[in-house]
Amino acid sequence: MYEAILIVIGLVIGGCAGYSFFRYVLKKKYLRMIETANKEADVIKEKKLLEVKEKFLNKKAELEKEVQQRNQRILQVENKLKQREIGLNQRQEELGRRKQELDNTHNRLNTQQQALNRKEEELEKLQLKEREKLEELSGLSADEAKKRLVDSLKDEARSNAQSYINDIMDDAKLTANKEAKRIVIQTIQRVATETAIENSVTVFHIDNDEVKGRIIGREGRNIRALEAATGVEIVVDDTPEAIVISAFDPVRREICRLALHQLIADGRIHPARIEEVVAKVKKQVEDEVIETGKRTAIDLGIHGLHPELVRIIGKMKYRSSYGQNLLQHARETANLCSVMAAELGLNPKKAKRAGLLHDIGKVPDEESELPHALYGAKLAEKYKEKPEIVNAIGAHHDEMEMTTLLAPIVQVCDAISGARPGARREIAEAYIKRLNDLEQIASSYEGVTKTYAIQAGRELRVIVGADKIDDKQIEKLSADIARRIQDEMTYPGQVKITVIRETRSVSYAK
């Protein structure tokens, strides 16, 4: 037991000694770690201080550079301000010098004006004295002498002017006819236009005769639907590989031709499809009409036309008069008007505009009882054309009084374009026969003494005896002649019937 106690005591003492030694070792190690940490901290501190110092120096250098740049800018601004101040001072000095010069000039002018006023007063006094002396010598007052002098000068000027006018009129009579012919011939020579004759039928070519049966359809339903939709007559006969489209309206013929082309290319031909294709083609033709009108205006250099007038011009492409294409006739008339106006020293652009629009009354959207010239003038006025253009359109068949020089030019150029050889299809024999028929119809009425078909058969003038027909009867006579012409004759456009009743008294002095 004593040994056990000794062992325990030995263990306790050994443990205490080991603990003390272990504590001593740990303390030494801790002290070394602290010393190492302090050294590293010092190194880091010195390194950080160096970095902070370096950044400080960099910042300081940047600030110094920025301050230097700012100082340079301030110096530049100061220099500019100094230069501007110097310039302003110089300008102020210049203005002061000029003001001084103006003051001196003003004073000098005032002095001269005063001297001039004095001289004028002196001159008036001298003139008054001179006039008094002249009145005393002549025995006439100044007003009476002036009146006599003016009357004498008027008589002399009137005599000279009348002589000059007579010379000019004599010279004009000798040269006017020759000059007019020269201008007309030169105008025609400078405007060359191809001749295109319009027909009332269109021949539609097909690849084979089997297509004819498909176009006709079962019991003719397809061809009836196509005729009803387009308003034309389709002739399918024994002519090989051809179908004839007949109509006086070229627009309808063109719509039918295009619709047939699309139907045959598509292969589906039945009434519902026909109506669909015809509606589509009508829209295409309307677009083509507008595009044609725009292209015509651009080609002729005419600007500012109302869109509705542009559309009407495009419709002329599908209209004809005496077989002459109306758009081609309008273009040719416009060019002729431009050349003739230039020859006469007038505005060629206005003349060209009036020439292009002169027949717009022939393509109305709605039927009108007015002659085409008056209806065209009404349309032009509606769409804000100038008064001289409106007058030229309305007066080109003498149905309106001419108020400008453009009107006779348009009238002459319209006649030139229509009278060119080959321009219109009507032959001379038929033309002469139509005029004779007009005159014979009017001559068959009682009381008619003379008849004249004028303006290419567009107007019939009937002269009646004043002792046979009174003023009330002439209205009935003109209406009867017009009704009979409508019933018995075929003619393009309208015919104006003018009945003239006059009383003449003739005497002779021997």
C-alpha cells in the first residue's frame, strides 16, 4: 500500500513536472509566433505605407497635371478675351470715326440743301418775272398759252399716230396671211405623230378550236355570263383559232380580252369564275387608266393636274373619234399648241395644257346633254383649272366666246390634228354626203332660205325668211330639225342647230 501511495505521488509529481514543461514549451513557441507575426506585420506595414505613398505621389502628379492644363485653358481664354476686347475697342473706334464722318456729311448736306433752297427761290422769282414779261409781250396768260400748245401737240400726235396705224395695218394685210401659213406649216412639220386607226372589234386568238367549246360552255352559259359581265358581243364562228369581240366601247373590249386571256390560262371557265375574273380585270384596267394619265402628263411636262383629270386623260386611251385614238389626238394637239404658241410669243406650257385637256368632255363618267366642249370646260372649272384654260376648252368649237389667245390656237391645232391625211377613218365621200344630208333635211322645211353645215358637221346653221317665220316659230323649227336628224342620220358626237332670223333693208344712193 505504501508503494501504491508512492507510485501515486510519483505520478502526480511527474504530471506536474510534465505540465510545467509542456507549458514552458508552448510559451516559447507562442513567443516565437508573436515575434514572427510582429515582424511580418512590420513588413506589411512598411509595404502598405510604400503603396500609399506611391498612390499619393501619383495622385499628386495627376492633380498637378490637371491644374496645369486648367491653367493653360484659363490662359487661352484670357488671351481670346483680350483679343476680342482689342477687336471691340477697334470696332468702337471705327464706329466712332464713321459716326463723326456721317455727322460731318449730314452737316455738309444741310448746308448744301439750304443753298439749293435759296437758289430755287431765286429761280422761281426769275421764272415768275420771265412769265410776267412773256404774258405782257404776248397778251396771253400762262394757262391760255399752255392750253393752246397742248391742243396743237394733240392734233399733231393724233395725225402722226393715225398715219402710223394705217402703215402698220397695210403691212399686216400684206404679210399676215403669209406669216400665218408659215407658222401653221412649220408647226405641223415639227410635230410628227403615228396614225392609229381604231376599230369596233377585237380579234382574240386562241391555240386551238377546242377552247371555243369551253368558252361557250354547256348550253352557252359561259359565253352569256361573259357577255353580261363585260357588256360586249362575242362572236364564235368558223374562223380558225380566233374569237371576235365586238363593241363600240374599247374599254369593254379590253376588259373582255384580258378576262378571256386569264380564264383560258387558268383553265377554270364557269359563270362564278367569269364574274370574279372580270371584276379583277376591271380593277386592273382602272389602275392602268390612272397610270396612263400620269405617264402622259409626265411625258408632256404638265404638272399640277387634279387626280380626276389625270384619270379622264387615261380614259382617252380607250376612246376614239372618227376612228382616231382620242389620247393620241390630245397629245398631238398639245404638242401642236405648244409649238404654235412659242412661234407667236405666248406661253407654250399653258397652250400645251389646254391642248391636252380640250377633249375631256368626250369621256364623261355620266351622260350629259351639253356639247363635249362645254362639258369639258365645266369639268376643267370644277377641278380648279385657270380661266384661260377653261375658255380655250369651251371655245374650241365656237360654243363659247373666245376671251384669250389660247382659244383660237387650240381650235386651229385641233383641226390640224383631225385633218391630217390618215388621221381619221371617215372617207371624203361619206363626209360630204353627211353634210349634204344635214343641209337637205333643214332645207325641206317651209320658210328656210339657206342652210350651212359647218365645223365638220358639228353645227348646222339655218337662215329663215323674216316674213315667213316669226320668233316663236324658230324655236319649234330648231327642235323639229334636231329631232329629225337624230331619227334619220348616224353621226359622231352632237350636232348644234342654229336658226337665224333677220330683217334686212337695202337701199342704193345713185
